[in-house]
Amino acid sequence: MSTWTFARDPFRLTSPLFPSLWPNHNVQAVGSSPASVTSVRPNADVIVSDNAYRLRVELPGIRVEDVDLTVDQNTLSLSVERSSASLQDGESFVARGLQAVSFKRSWRLPEDVSDDIKATARDGVVEIVIERSAKPSAKRIPISQG
């Protein structure tokens, strides 16, 4: 009777043939070369209403402490740094699928945003609400003679 081990990646041969079945296949079998950092581009929705812009960004498996959200020169940036899991004494990996993750995604903000920005995280989704300021109205500027 033979026992099946995790020493080989069972998806290694089929992943290239059927990419739609395993679109994000990142499992690394023991003995294969380690991947240092996985680059990800998370899915995001941008929603506009009369009084606010809302961004909803999927970040499953990412802790809030690993997320950095900044605004600089009218650009909103969301970045994530998650290191790979460490082992305790006497432990070793049989298979490794949770890798270090690092990415940054930025959005150029429109001119009508205010400084009132709030962010919440729930169920693997970060929602960012950016209040809109009053729309600048067009006005005529008189020209005086010098």
C-alpha cells in the first residue's frame, strides 16, 4: 500500500492546461523553489453619489494592521505588506500556499472631494467613503482697466 505525500504539487501539470479551474493557483509544494512575494491587484468598485465617492476593495485574508491608506497630492493610495508565516521550533511545512503579499493601488481623486475621508473594514472588504465638497459654480470675473 502506498501513501500519497505532498512532496509533489498535484496541480503542477494540470494548471497550464486548465487555467480557468485554478486561476489563482499559488500552492507551493515542499521541494519546489520558494516564491518570495506574491503580487496582487485586488478587485475594487468605485461608486459615486451626489454627496460622496465610495471605494470598495476586496482584501480577503489581510489584517487591517497590514493595510496603509494615504492621500497625497490628490491621489488616494492603498498598500498592503503581509509577511509569510514563520515556523516555531520543531515545525516544518508540508505544503505552502500562504505567501508574503505586497501591493499598492492608487486612484486619482477628482477635484470635488473634501478632506473628510473615512475607511472601514468588514468581511474582507475595505470601504472608503470620500465626501464631496460643494461643486464650484461658474462665475464671471470682471476685468478692470488698469
